[in-house]
Amino acid sequence: ETLVRDCVAKRTRNGSLGRRIRINCGGQDLQAYESHLLRYPGTLLSDMISPDGELSHKSTVFLDRHPLCGVEIVNCYRDGFLPEKPRHIDPEVWQSELLHFRMHKSRVPIPGLQNFIRLYQSDDDHIQEKKGKPTGKVGLFI
């Protein structure tokens, strides 16, 4: 009963944003409120917050992933959109990190994600044309 009362008090103090979660991503220390990380159910960070997830009873986690991608992905949860193609991140690295964080598994559409897929397919088609290979859809996010 005391734990429930403490949780309710904590939520009301910060405008119902929930706990502040610390994510160390490749050495980059990131923080986000629990409610923001729940924005895209089905993704890695959202699932970690769920009742049976790794962050259900603790508020910090280390992910051995690309630190710049971690910043952009946590910002996506906070801001509500995903950058299509961050200039400071190689497209293949960005794709790999989006797959690892399971952004494509979100049960809620993520603004910007489909645009990235189209851009990536367009870039791949252009590369394949230069190599004389047939173009077509890339097996991205399957």
C-alpha cells in the first residue's frame, strides 16, 4: 500500500510523466520520462518499461549500442517523430539501430519511419543501378 501511494505521489509531482529512466547507450547518458518511452508500444524501450520488462522495477539500463543513434531514438520517443536520415549517422548504421530498437514493431505509427524506409530503398535502387543489378524493394524491416 505504501509503495502504491509513493508511486502515485511521484507521478503527480511531475505531471504524470512517471519515473525518470536513465539509459546509458554506448557510453552516452540519456534520460527520458517513463510516459515518453511508452509512446510506441511494441518497441524495445517501451517493452522494457512494461510490467515484466527489465525496467519495470529499476530506472537505469546500459545498452551496448551506437551512442548517436541512441540520442536520436530517445528523442523520437520524447518528440514524437523520427528523423529520416540524420546527417551524422551512416544510413546502414541507422537502419541497424532502428531494427535493434524494434522501431518497426511499434503498434502506433511513428512519423518519419516510413519516409526513412522510402529514402533507404531509393538510395539502394540507385546503388544497384550503378552496379548493373536489377532494382526493387529492399528487405528492410521484415
